[in-house]
Amino acid sequence: MQAESEVAGERLFTFAIIADSHVTEEEASAIGGYDVDTVRLGSARSRYVVQELNRLAPDFVVHLGDITHPEPGTPAYEDSAERFHRVYEDLTCPLYLVPGNHDIGEKAFPGEPLFDQHAQRTVNEAMIAEYESHFQAQYFSFEHEDCLFVVMNGMIVNSGLACEEEQREWLEGLLTANQGRRIFVFSHYPPYLSNADEPGHYDATDEPGRTWLLGLLERHKVEGYWAGHVHNFFFNRHGATSCYVLASICFLRHDYHEMFRIAPGMKQGRHDGAKLGYAVIEVYGNGHLHHVVRTHGRSLEPDETLPATSNDLPMVHGLAPREQAVGLYLRAPWCDSADVPTPWGLDAFRRKRIRNDYPLMAFWEMGVRDLRVPLDDLADPKTRARMAELADLGHRFTAYCYGLPKGSARDALRDHGNILAAWEVIAPTTGIADLLAGINDLKGELPVYFNASRVFAESFSSSHGLRADERGVVEALLALDGARAAIDGMVFGIARDEAPAQT
């Protein structure tokens, strides 16, 4: 059965999204001496991305902001803008720009006392005018293939500036006039990172603007919302809207390394090249695919070009409209959270707990749709909500348990089994007869697969699944009273020394 929001139909067109290039002026004086070498890479890494995008030939490109590193009102801003244009003028398709906090001023913190230095960096009319004189309008829309694309200025939300109300009225009127069309929105700031009710912080839209923005997305069933700013990947499903946060093409923010279980590398992980990249969006008749393209921090000097041929493999996606052959067993945590110690804004005075979405990104990159999880994941409210979001997009979850579930796991299976594609019951073959009646009482419409468990006598380790040559065991199990009503299939295992293609 196709999920409600599953990608389907013909591929209509492709566009690309980049974020946080942080191009700086030649001397990099605006950096104040901090990590100059990293930020100076903005132009060289952008140059590489431009040439790669030209090779991919998308219909257009959207830059999600932090175009430059120096901010408006500083002497280096104009020079940085010129350096950006010199690099991106080589792009062979249209380029649409979204203002970021480095480009147009920091977001406001309504009702909070601010240091004078912070207040001076907060977005204002003069900064907006300077941005528009060097780049594009602070908010606008364009159309492509009967889809509406909307660029908004996330920095002025909650600012109290006259242009905040002007943008609000424009945006509400625009979306109302285009009700029923496919709509895609771009902003530098995400509405939130993990939960719609998470406290306000430096990397999300604060209240009351967040509620207004989310209400807008809900009322008009916006298909996709893309943001940058955080330099890391995040994904949320809010109503009918897929909300993405992109990595940077220039450097990684070191505060988010707290999400990972290994120590960061050089310069607190800012040169973790595998986490740098951009996105390619394939738009289908129904839905879209967000492909992550890792650049690995590659760069080009002005006189360098890409090789004539590419060794990169074709892009795959776990939600692509075709059957996927391989699934993953998620024994390790796949949507856990960590406290992120962001030093900017007012985050130093708060706790910011954020979910790690990199496992999800890996599923998509590997072309994995089917996911096997312990039934405890369905019993955990936060993980269950995440499973429901992903199932709505087309991911298929099989939840396993040993024997019959008890307590909260049993309640979760009974009340939320509709999220699952299958339930897997693990037990010794000698014990399955006693479980059949209980399985039948719990399964409802859910397919059930039996996984034979064996314990090795010489150790505490065990193996799962029947062997391919155990036809007699399968027949004996299905001959048990009530087995054919309770069990829809069997789980088979492949040993490490067996060749899957020959088994």
C-alpha cells in the first residue's frame, strides 16, 4: 500500500540548493583573527560547487543565505559581495538568493535585554537596504513548471520592523492566491530543529513568529521548506510539509559535534569534509526527493577546473519510487538526542537538546526504505512520533520482540501498530506453539513473521532466522494448530560464511 506522501509518478524537473558559503574579503579582516584559514576557503569551495552544479545542470539553484561572512555595515561587506559574484557568475543556470543573518543582520530577540554589540548587529532597515543593493530583494517569489517558489526573509520575523508586517501580508496573500498549487518555501532560519514546541534558540524561529509560520505552512499545505544557518542536516515533517535544514558548503559548526559519538577532528571538526555539501531536489508528479551531495570540502582555485569525467556514482534515495532490495537492522540508536552547547545568541544561558538526524540522511543516501527496530522504539513516544512521520513518507518499519510483548510495548503494538509494516516475533522453534494464540489476539491486520532464535551452547551469543535448507522445519511450524492464521511468513538468516546470491 502506498503511503500518503510517497513519491510517485514521472520526474518533472530538478533544482539544487546550497547554503552558507560565507565568502569573505581577501584579507579576511572581518573574521577578527578567528579561524581565518577556514573562512577563507569560502570562495575556493564555492568555485568547486559551481563547477559541479554546472555538470549536473539543474533547472535553477537556490542559495539559502550567509552568502558572505562579513555583515552589512562593515567595510569588508562590499568586497565580499564582489568576490561572491565573481565566483557565482560562472553558474550556467538561474541563481536565487535568500538573505542570511551574515548578509542582512541578526534576528531579533523580542522582549530580551541585549548587549549593545548584539543590538547593533540586529537586522534593521539600513542593513536590508545594503543587502538589496548588492544582491536581490529580501523576499520574492518565482514560478517554474507550474510550481510556486517563495523566498522569505527569516531575520525580520519577530523584529517589529515595518517590513515584517509587509512581508507577512505579502506572504499570506501570495499563498492564498495560489491555494492548491505545489508550493516550496526557502528561508535562512528553520522553524525548529527537532520539535515544534522546543524552546526558542539561536538556530530556530522564535515565538510568536514560529506559530505564525507553521500555521501558514499548515493552511496552505506547503510541500517543502528549506533552511540553512545550522551547517548540519535536519529533517522534520510538519503536517503536509517536509522541512529540511542543509549543511554548509564551507565549514561545519563545531557546537553540533556533541550529537556524534566520536571526537571531532581538526579545528573542532570545522574541517569535517564529509559533512559539507549541498542538495539536489528531484520533483516528481507526486512529491519530491531531497538528495544530499557531499563535497568532502573539495575546492578549486581560479585557474582550476573539474576533470572532464566524473567518477561519482548515480544518486540513489531510500524513498525513490521503486522497490528497494535491502533494509537495515537499527540495533544502534537512530534518532537519539544530545545537548548542543551553542555559544551564540542567548543559547549559552539555556539547555538546547537536539535530535541527531544523520542516521536518517544515511538511510536516504544508501537507498534504504525498510527499517527493522525493536518494539521498544514504538513504545517510546518521541521515537514513535518519528516513525509515524517517516512511515507517512514511505519508510517501512518492522518491529521485533522476543516472545509476546508486555506492558508499554504491548500497549504500543495494540494502539499504534498501524505505523508498522510488519511485526516480527523471535522465539525458539520449541516455544512458538505456546505463543500462537497470543500472536493472533494482538496482530490485527498486521503481518507477523516468525524468527527462530538459537543460542550457542559455548557462549552467550545467538543467531536468528531459519536456514535456507530447513524446509522441513518450516513445514512442521506451519502444521501447528493456529500457525497459518497467526504467522504470515518466516525470517531466514544468512551466515557470515554463506554467499547471499547462492543461498
